[in-house]
Amino acid sequence: MDSPEVSEALACCGLDWLLIDMEHAPTLDAGRVQRIIQAIPPSCRTVVRVPANDGSWIGMALDTGCDGVLIPNVETPADAVRAVSAAKYPLAGRRRVGVARAHGYGTRFDEYLRTANDPIAVIVQVEDEAAVDNTDGILAVPGVAAAFVVPSGLSDSMGWPGTPDHRAVIAAIDHVRVRCREAGVPIGVFAPDPTAAVEQTDRGVDLLAVGTDLTLLTDSVHAALAQLRGPSDRLPLVEPRRAY
């Protein structure tokens, strides 16, 4: 949601990190993302999912002062190289320089340019069958901090739309997990709810995104209504598809 207050309140709950989604939230431009990040205390890390693997989007996201970027549609090692290059200043990459919040609007400019490359997390999103096939090459790209699997997107790509728990999809995720472990690269997964998150933790996942602000809100309201009025009031008129 386009709400600094909601993000601040979530961070106050003790979350380790928040994922701010520019890819699927049409109201979140770079300016709104920056205002959300300004409301989140430093104890809660922030990662911005950019709309595309594009240098302009990646640079704008990092200029807000976020801790990392999640890059969609990374299918090949070349895609990973492009993402890392856009996120790192020369000589490690080709990130452009501009006055921005990330370096105190110029007050810490020199220091930021010297030190920014190392702590910035470039997380590649595995959501296509091609990315699964190219996992080894993607993970070998210097600067890739983690691989983040989106089960629903992966199931769509594999021909099993809407069934992220299909055995073929689970096998693909396990393949990425094993490759990440062998390469020493953390693996992340989106989990729609805490039950799914615990299952992923038990399987060795390092980085978890659990639910969304909207689904956490509507789930809590449905649960409250079910307790107050009965189970029949829990279901909405149209069950939303959680396409993350």
C-alpha cells in the first residue's frame, strides 16, 4: 500500500525487513517509495522490487536509500550481470551518480561513493523455468547477494498456473535451493502465510517474505469476522488470487 504509516507500523512489530513492491503496486513511484523508506526505522531493512531489470529503475530505487533491490525476470547469467552492473558504482558497475537521499542529499557524497557497493544487496528473482535451468550461471555472477524464488510465478512459467504446490514446482525450488547451498548464496522464498513460511524455514530457506500488507490486513479482518459472526462470513465474494 502507498502508506508510510502502514510501513512504519509494520516495522514497529519487529520485522527484520520489508519488501517494497514497485512491480505490482501501480501507485508506488520512486518518490512514494522514498517517503515509505523515510518512515521505516534503520533497524528494519528495506528492499525495493523494481518493475524491470533496467538501470534507470535500479538507480532510482537505490537513490532512495534502500538496503537492496530485488530484480525481476532474471533468466540468464547475462541478466544477472546487467542487474549487478546497474546497482554498483564504477569500477564494479555502471550505476550513475546523482544527488539523492542515499548519501544525505550530497552531505556524505564522497563517503557513500567509496563504501556503497559492498552493503547494497542485489537479489535476483527466480520466477521462470529458464532461471531454474540457468541457476548455476546466475549464482556465479559476482555481486549476486541472494536468489529469491516466487513459487506462483514459477508455476505459471512451468505450465502449472495457480498451483505453486505442484510437485514439479517444488522440485524446481529444491533444485535452486541445493544449488544456492552449494554456491554459498542465500536463498529466499515468498510465502503467502506463516504456515508456508515455517515449511520453507524447515527446508533451509534463508530469506522469507511472508504475506503482504493487504493480505495480512484482510486475513485478520476475515478471522475476526469468523470469530464474531461465524465461518460463513470469512470468505469474500471473490477469493483473491495471491499472485506473488
